[in-house]
Amino acid sequence: MMTVFATRRCPVCFKTGTVTVDENELFTYLRGEYVATAFKSLTVPLREQIISGVHPACWQEMFGQDREEIYND
């Protein structure tokens, strides 16, 4: 089952956000697992939003490239 997880306020646009996550993955995260390990079904940009609050579009605005492009270089 999927649920909506509220993320912290973005330091770029100052808006809060939400990410739709799997309930089992959220439970794993809330029990103390790292974001990258707990949320295996999420893309790197959405994991970053959970960690820092930075929306994928705001990341691109700041750095000029998608977060996944950085990891694939």
C-alpha cells in the first residue's frame, strides 16, 4: 500500500513537499534505516527530497542538471 510522506521545507523555494512511498519502506525508514536502503523503489531525486527537502526541479535549478545525471557521470 502507498502512503504520502511529507518532506521538510525546501531551502530553495521554501515550500514543503510530499513523496508517495510504500508503507513497508516507510516503516523500515522510521525504524532507523538509511533513506537509500529503506526506499529502494524511489528514484535518487525523490530520496534526496526526503533527506534535504530539495525538490527535483529545485535541484535542477540550483545545479543545472538532474540529480541522477550526477550519479551516472
